[in-house]
Amino acid sequence: MFAQTFAVSLRILLFRAGPQDLPYDPRQSLPLALIAGLANALIFAQVLPLASAVAMAAAMIAGTALVTRSILRARGLVERYTQTFNALMATAAVLTLLLLPLFMQVAPILRTLAASPELLEQPEALQMPQGVVFLMNLLNFWNFAVTASIFRHAANVQLWVGVIIALIIAFIVLFFVAFAGTMAGALFGVG
């Protein structure tokens, strides 16, 4: 069944399918969430302490689950939650894992900047690899577009409404992630 989920996820990433094309299997939600969480934790751990990285990755998954259920409940389509959540987790995991090697190239520069914020006054000292940054932005935009497409299908709305839903999700999940990072820092004494 995971092979079918992977194949459909690739079609969703290419805008050739929607969450309704995924097999309905609630047992896949936990493994997909764990894979997506691990991918996000690997990204965050490049620049943050492990406790903060794990807390932020967990908050990203929880925030996505909460907002997805809320939006589908508001539309009267809560029965679509499992396939929608699984589609979001599967596609996010793939795109985040594609992002990881690119982020690993930028992470040392970000750590240097965090240690010496005065470097912001010297832009020539911060030579970000432009091709890498461009590819990272492209992957992030692709992730946003896929999320909008998934919600367009799941909530039976027009594409522009799917874009608005994706924006709402992005802001709410960002809040969850920032809050979790702050709490982990306070609890574990890390910044």
C-alpha cells in the first residue's frame, strides 16, 4: 500500500492527482507524519539544538493536522481528513528531503550569522550560494503550490481559495513552530 501512496504522491506533486486519489488507510497517517517530522527535524537541526528541532518539527505536524481538520470540518468534509492529511505529509516529506542537501550548504552561513549578527552590516561577508538559494526558494514555492492544490481538491473550492487556505495554514503552522521552539528553548535552556 505504501508503494501506491508513494506513486500517487508523486502524481500529486506534479499536479496530476489530488488527495482523493490516495488509498484511504488511517494506519498510514502515523508513519507518514513521522517521516515528514523527521525530514523537518533534520532541516531544523542544521541550525538549532536538537530539542528545539524536534519540538518544532512536532509542532509543524500537529499544526498541520489541527488546521486541516478544522478547515475540512468547516466545509462539512471531515471524512476527507485522512487522505488530505496523508497527502500533505507525503508531499511535504518528499519536498523537505529534496530541500535538505541544499539547506546543508546554507546552514553554516546561517550559524555564522546567528553567532555574529553584526555581519548583517557587511553584505559582502555573507556570500550565499545564489543557485542553492534559488533552488530552495523554488522548492518552497512548489510546496506551497502543492498544498494549495491539495486543499482545492479536498475542500471542493476554486484554486484561489486553495491559495488562501494554504496561506492561512502557513501562518498558523509558523506560529505553532515558533511557539514550540520558544517553549523548547525555555524548557531545555537552549536558544
